[in-house]
Amino acid sequence: MKAIQNMLTIKEEYPEIIDAYEKAGGNKEAFTSKEVASLVVHESRVLSANQVEGIRLKSEQKKQGVAIELTVEEGRKIKYPVYLCFGILPKEGLQEIDLKINIQDYAEVSIIAHCIFPNAVNIIHKMDADIKIGNNAKFYYSEIHYHGDFGGIKVIPRAKIEVGEKGEFQNTFSLIEGRVGKLHINYEVTCAAKSVVEIVAKVYGKEDDVIKMFDRVNLNGEGARSLIKTRVVPTDRSWSEVTGETYANAAYTRGHMDCMEVVIGKQAIAKSIPILVATNDKAKVTHEAAIGSIDKKQMQTLMSRGLDEDEAVDVIVKGILR
Amino acid sequence: MTLDDKPIIDDLNLHVEKGEIHAILGTNGTGKTTLAYLIMGVDYLPDDGKVIFEGEDITRYPISQRANIGITLAWQEPARFEGFTIREYLELTNELKIGEIEDCLWAVGLPPSQFFNRAVDASLSGGERRRVELASVLAMKPKLAILDEVDSGIDVVSLPHIINGIVKMKSLGSSVLLITHNEDAVEMANRASVLCAGKILKTGSPKEMCQWFRQNCQVCDHINMPE
């Protein structure tokens, strides 16, 4: 695995993927600033990369993807978010990303990752992440997907995350523009004492999209806290299943799961499977879920302001997924 | 209008004058909210009778059509919305200048700098949410605002802000149907009516109606049955 040189830019694919990135809502200026750590991967090629002081970024091209190691050095608080862009522009392809992230003790960083497959007809995108967040470290990870309008994609993100004592981890996954295709998320987070974890996912299913999300949090350290929040809107013939598991295994741990799935259309299906386990008599896990139709009162309220039924649905859905 | 064969609104005649605040007094369960819903077109249709607005029979109009001709409702328990701000909520149907939104918030005692970008979700207290509801009605500049117990459960500090919002509504030319239990709120009305068991029993000056309501309705044993 080699260290990435600053501002390495290769191939004519670069402007194309940056253009797609911008169309998907990304901030392309981030990839031209020397002060911002960034990485652009198209298929199995690293097109550009930049690292900043306090971050060590390594990559290795593999047959069907890229292995990436990102380390934030102890005590470093990275001023600007790290921007990552993964994508495939052709209609077909396979991309496997092995991601190892190590946020050392007392370090702090945000990552904004875009995964872009605007023309996907037959694409598989897999991501296997192994994330270690040190003691008193803070890591905020935001992942935004755009898959185009054809739905021909399978996305399989898997992550194992360990959060150290008093560490903080926030993860936001968003797939609300274009089609989903088939999505199968699998995250497992293990929390040490007094750590705080928040996992948020927002997904908008259309046509025959399939959404399957599995989040598990192990609150193993005393006083650890977690929130799993999911907002899924399956429409048309799409199908969603959200499984949230929280295991409160130590004293004074607090876990909460908040699941909202709004079904729009007679053939759309939403399923929620909450699993709450407390193995300590001083622990507490709670759950709230709303599955089914759009809230009638919200609809009537918006209609009493002059919106018609379709406009009201649109406003409510946009709000939920924002 | 009946519900499970029980008359909820029965032989009711109510006329709200243009530009007036008309208060409706009534104990719990007398049909106040049902009356508000009938006028707004929410949930119920009358078995008989008509809802006339500016000479137009709107009895069968859907909610949004009624809103688009100038009627709106401030809900007793307003819905919460994820993901959009008070500013966006106030701008739902009207493109407003920032100053206009600020005016609406100030009118109900919500400092814009603190509330402009707050979400209209569960993070607002009950009183704040009701005041946001009132501000959003103000922003709509309706011809008829139906206010369904917007002062209910409001603390004494917030109540003057609610009253101020209603006064502002009138000053902007709206007619107001003010459903309330609060005599302080009734006092600002031009007229008041007493509702009991789905009937308007009396209409008169706010002072007279409050007195009559105190002497008759609040000691009435038979809720939902007029004397």
C-alpha cells in the first residue's frame, strides 16, 4: 500500500466524475483545495487524492476496487471535512471498497462521502469498512448516494465500528434522489464507556426498489448512549425492512431507536423489526416507531394552508427525508 | 350533523360578519371543534344544511379549496413536522419577505432570531407550537381564520401574545371565529355566541355572553343537552 502524493490527478475520467458528483449535490471546490483532504475513486482507480496535516491516507488498487486506509493522528482536530467520492460512470461495473479508518485518541474529523452511479443498469457497489474511534475521539461520517433513474444497482455497505471511551460517532446515510435499486446496509457498532453513537439513515424507495437495513449497537461500556434513527419512504412497489438492534450490556447505558417508515402507494411495503435487549438492571433501551400511511393530521394541516393532497404529501416526505 | 346516531351539531345557525371577531363559548363536548371542522371541511360533512362563505355554498368543497378561497384553521393540537423550519412553515403558500415573516412571529411574541430556523417538530413546547400556528395563519392573511382553542393550556405570560396575534389578524382585515374558554380572549371579540349540545343558544356582546355562560353553562349538569 502506498502513501498518496498531494494533489495527484490522473485520467480524463476525473472531470466526468466530478461533474456527476456536482450534479448529485456535491461541492466540487473541495477537490481543488489543498487545505481539504479528499479522495476520488472511479471504478478501481484513484483519480485524485489530497491529504492534509494530521491525516494519513493510503490506497491500493485492487482487481475490482480500492483498499483505503485513513488515519487521523492522535489529538488532531481536522479543520475541514474530508471529502470522498466513489463512483462508476458506465452502466455496468463492480466496485469493492475496503475502508479502514482509524481516528486516534482525542482526534476529531468529519467525512463527507458521495457514492455516485448516475447511469447504473447493472452495477454492484460493496463497501467493507472497519472503523476504530479512539478514546475521546470524535468522528462524523456522512454518506450520500445517487444511483440514477434506472434502479440497476446493488449497494452493500457493511461496517464494523468500535468507539472508545468517551468517543463520539455520528453516521448519516442518505439516498433520497433517484432510484435506490437494491440496498443492503449492515452496520455494527460497539461502544465503550461513556461513548455516544448516533446512526441516521434516510432512504426514498421508488418503483421496485428493495431497501434492507440492519443496524446493531452494543452498548458495552458503562454510561454509553446510542440512537438509531431511520426514515424510509417506500413508494410504488418498493419494499423496505428496517432492523434495529440495541444491546444494553452495562450499567447506565441508554439506547433509543426511532423508526419512521411512511408507505405511499397500494403496493409498497414497509417492515420494522426492533430488537431491544438489556442485560444489566441499570440499563435502559427504548423504541418508537411509526409505520404506515402519512399522518392524517399533517395532511389536513397543510391542506388547510392551501396545499392540495399531492403537494402536501410531497412537503411531508421531503421534510421526513431532509 | 350526527356521529354514531348522536347529534353533534344540530339546527345550528351562525353568522360571522366580515372583519369581526366572533367568539364561541362552550363547555367541553358541546361541539366546538366539530363546528370548526365543518366550516374547514375536515373529517365531517353535514347531513343537512349548508356552509356559505361570501355567498358561495362551500359545503362540499375539500379542505384545500376552502383554504384557497381564504378560510383557514389554527388547530387546537397542531401537527408537528420533521425537517422543515418555522420560516418554511410560514411560507408554505405565500411567498413572504423576511420582514413579513418576522412581523408574524413578533405578533405572537416569538423573537425571529430564536425561532426563524427552529424546526416545527417536537422540540417546540405546546405553547410555542400554538403560537407558531397562529403566526402561520397570520402569514396566510385569510379572509376567515377559525381559531380552535389556540389559547388552551397557554401560560399567563404567553396569553397576551396570543391575544395580540388575534388582534393583529383582525387589523389585517381577517374575520375571526374564536373558539375559546378564556374570558380574557372573549373580551376582544365583537360578538360572542354560546354553544351547547351543538346548538347556538345565544348571541350577544362578549360581556353579556360571558356572564350568561358563567351563570348557565358552567353549572349545567347535562353536558351535550341544552336546558
